[in-house]
Amino acid sequence: VTGPSGGQDVLSVPLTVNPRPAPRAPVANPAGTVTTGTTVNLSSSDAGGLTGLTWNWEISNGVTSVAYADVGPSIDHTFTAPGSWTVTVTAIDGLGIAGSNRSFVTVVDPLTASFTWAPTATPLQIRLTDTSTGPPIDSWSWNFGSAGAVGSTTAQNPLVTYPAPGTYSVTLTVTSGGNSATTGPVTVTVS
């Protein structure tokens, strides 16, 4: 500041700088891949030690978007479709200064074992076709009950030859990432 005599004086004005809220990236509990229909707790914390914040959430897969406004640093959300979902959390202080962070959640359909079967042109032979759904399947285990020498196999889509015409029981167990699913016994007719 320049005074009337041309001299300069220093004028000090207190200035308060509010830090931008910096929420941590949202964390899904349980973490990792979740199945469709699962309710997941999403939480964020430590916005630079600031208190009195408003928390907004947006969850999107590029097609569907769900927004939660003016909620806390933790929400429960049910994922209704498989795919890669982006979870964005925004913390807003009393002056309207906002900070955001995001993370990603992979959602898959539940593991379900199923199959179809059809006779082939070869007598006493059927083709089993895996129609299981869900996350990528690591292994298949077919059990043919007491079908004589048929026993079992780990092929995805086996051809099975039975020792004689009749009705037989078939069960399929599929495994994915340590989880498994099994069909009930399915009756097949061989001629």
C-alpha cells in the first residue's frame, strides 16, 4: 500500500485456505468380484481429517447409473447386472469445495451348473453339452452314477457311450475360483 507521502506500508490480511476434501478411494466389502444381486457395503474415509462433510456417491456401468446424494461415507448398494462398475465418491465441505475418488467393482452372474443332452448317430451314445453360467469355469466333473464302466469325466462337453439301453442318472459339478455348483441328477434315456 502506498501512503500519501509516497512511502509504502505492508498491510497483512489473514487468509484462510481450506484444503480440498480428499476422500480415500471407495472400498467394496466384500472386496474383489461379487455376484449379481449381492448387496455390498461401499465405504470411504479420511477426507484429510476434515469433518462436517457431505458425501455423494455415483455407481455406473456405462449403461445404468445410480446416484446417492447427501449420504455418509459408507453406503450399501445391490449390484443388479454383471459387468465392470465404476464407484465414485465425492466429499464436499461446508464451502462447497469438493474432492473425488473412484474404484472399480467387477460383478458376475452367480455360478450355476446346467447341461443339455442329445443322442448321437452311434447306438448307446449321447453328447452332453455344458450350458453352465456365471464366472469363467475352471473345471467340470461329470458323474454317471452306476452306469457300469462309464464312471466319470472332466471334459467340458463329453461324448458318453453306455453299456446297454436304459435310463441313467447324470450329475454335473462346475468349479470357478474355488466356488462350485452342482446340478441335481438328470435322467437321460439311451437307446
